[in-house]
Amino acid sequence: MNIRLTPLSEKLLQEQLAHGPYNTPEEVIERALETLAEISAPHFTLGPATKGREEAVADILELRKGVKLGGLKITDLIHEGHKY
């Protein structure tokens, strides 16, 4: 496969070869493509919003049950703040 580079791309490639850890143009291109794949691959996708507000709040409250921070429940910390 032959690829024609723009002058800017050629300059970037030459800089990587001169100052980067790469020995060949193929290594630079391969790493660039790997990086592109890493940043463009979705880690997760959010589906369409199918829950209503009430359901979302109920889910959040359910998730927060029993959650502790340093051995203390979040609700205990909230109530501790009301003392002052």
C-alpha cells in the first residue's frame, strides 16, 4: 500500500523519526493508528433515555444504599454536617 502524505504530515513523521522512539515510518504510522483506535473506540454507549425522572431517581437512591466512605455511610456524613 502506498500512502501520499501532505507536507504537514511528512513534517510530523520526520519529527517523530528524529526525536521519537520510532525507527521506521511504518512504526510511526502503526502507533498513530493504534492511538486513534484507542481514543475513538467507545468504552460504553448510552442507550436512548427510556426511563422517566422518577425511575432514574429511584435507581440512584437504590445504588446509594449502603454506600460507605471510610467506614461511614454517606447519610451519616450528611447528618454530621447538619450539627454545625
